[in-house]
Amino acid sequence: MSLASDTRDAVRRRPFLHAALAAGIVNYTAAARYLDVGDEEPVAAALRRYAEDLPDPDHATDARVDMQSGVGRVDPSDALVTVGDAAFGPDQGDLTAIIATGEVGPSALGRVLARLDIEGIAVEATAGAEGYLVCLVDRTAGVDALRYVEETLGA
């Protein structure tokens, strides 16, 4: 493999660096030093070329974000979200569902989960499909989670 190929592979294993390259906010020499895949100058040059080919990171979507309080474990036939053997839906539980519909899907879910993690909001369960994503959070964090999801999706 070439140094450029090794560099691209190393970046793909680090999604945070990939996102920063796409946003154009990377010190290439520092990133080359961090990746440690070869001599700094050629790796920095490979990073510059790679960044030029990345798509614009604009993630604004046409999404509607709502919340539904009182979510807890339910029978799977009544579920809003099912993950493995755990089914969650309306039942006067202690969770709040943050539900986004529209131009959302599994890729948007990654950004949403990263933002909630940064803000210190624990997610109890989550799911995403084309046109739909849901995150279950503690009821006390529901309003903040709603705001962060709206901001992240540009809703």
C-alpha cells in the first residue's frame, strides 16, 4: 500500500479526524504526527489532498423533532423502540423519547449520539431508520436533549 492509502485508512479509523478534515479545521502536521503512519511532511501532504476530496460536512436536515414523556419497558407489540429483548413504549415510565422524523436516518443518529454524549446526557436506548430516529433519555434530561437534537440536525 502507498503512504497516501495508509494515511486515508488511518483517518477512516478515526471518525473525529475525518470530520475535522471535512470541516477544514485540521493542523495537518499535528494530525500527521498523531497518526504516526510515516514521515510527517509526506503524511501531512497526503492529508491535505485527502481533505480536498471530502464532501462538505453541512448536515442540516429537514427534520421535525418531538418528545414523548412517560416511556418505559412495554410488551413488544406496543413498542416505540425495540432493541434486542428490550421493548420501550408509552407506559408512564421514567424515560423521554426524542423522536426525529423527516430527512434523518442512521447516519444522523451518529451525530445525535455524539452530541448527547458531549452534553453529558445518557441515552438508554436508540434506533434509526431512513426517515426516523429515536433516542430514549431520562425524563429529567428530555427538554435539554430535545434542544440538542434540534441543534444537531439543524431542525
